[in-house]
Amino acid sequence: NAGVTQTPKFQVLKTGQSMTLQCAQDMNHNSMYWYRQDPGMGLRLIYYSASEGTTDKGEVPNGYNVSRLNKREFSLRLESAAPSQTSVYFCASTLGYSYEQYFGPGTRLTVT
Amino acid sequence: TQLLEQSPQFLSIQEGENLTVYCNSSSVFSSLQWYRQEPGEGPVLLVTVVTGGEVKKLKRLTFQFGDARKDSSLHITAAQPGDTGLYLCAGGSNYKLTFGKGTLLTVNP
């Protein structure tokens, strides 16, 4: 079991460029989440998907879109990157109604 | 908006000392988790507490959930350098977690 995997691990973008962060889990979990982590701000929820076919906004959704491609995969897209989106992005998953989340290793994104 | 406040924000101690970190909220949560995060990695779940007043022990770590399910504490006995990391508490409600900002613990040999 690989658990939760994320690609890429590192990325540098110029302002205005777009990119998609990929996340996949092999634990047959129903719910998946995208967070960003900034110094002094903790983990903030961007979007989540409670089950395949559904997505909902979290605390900081502006500038992002998501796709729950299937039960395993949940991608996060930045359509026009801004320096304020420089952050570490974590994907997480959980089984059913459990709150016990399993995290990926993160993607470190810098927007210049 | 539900908020979780953790204290202290930073803690630097010597190996062998005991410590307690706190997680407080004005909101009631269905459950509360503690995670530990090491540099360059994602958070890893340590424990989940669900019942008010619940106490769970994980080797030298003791976790307590407040009677009103609004606060929690993590006590580490005889801290070791391997305990160094960012400790995050998270409250569960409406199928989502709200995270505190964390306590950065450094245990010096």
C-alpha cells in the first residue's frame, strides 16, 4: 500500500501560469481533501470531496478548482497562479464518516 | 467559524523533561485528533478522542479530551529528541476537520 501519493513534489510557476496537482489514494477511502499550509496559519481546507462525484468548498477555495476523477483520484487546479498561492499543499483521505485523515507527503509550490 | 487555539506556539525543552500542550475551542466537536508533523512530511495521526473526559495513552504520550468536548491536552513524559516536531490538534464536525496552528516542539539532547 502506497497510501496517499501526490505529484509533483516541488513546482515553481510564474504568475499567471496554470497547473494541476495530482493526488491518489489506494486505501479505498471515500472522502478526500486538499489543504494548504502556510507559516503561522496552520492547515486550511481548500476543497473536499465527501464521496465520488461530489465536491465542496472549504475555507479558502478562491483561485482553485478540483476534480474528483474517480474514487482514487482527486486533483487540484490553479488556473492562473498568483504569488499568494505559494504554499505547501497536502492531500488527505478518510474512510467513510471517520475523521481520521491520512495525508500525502505534500507539494511545495512557489509562484514568482 | 470554528477555531482551535493551541498553546504554546513554540516549546524548547531538554531531553527527559515533561511537557503539556493545549488545544482549546469555544465549539463542540464530534471528535478530536492529534497529529504530528515532521519537516518536509505530511501530518501523521497519533490519536483520536471521541468521548468527553476520555484519556488515551500512547507510550509516553497521554491525551485527554475535555468533559465538554471543546478542549484537549497532550502530555509527554520524559521527552526524547525523537519527539521533536509540529503537534497539531484537529476537531471534527460536518465531515471536515478544523486544525489548530500547531505547537512546534524541540527536544534538545
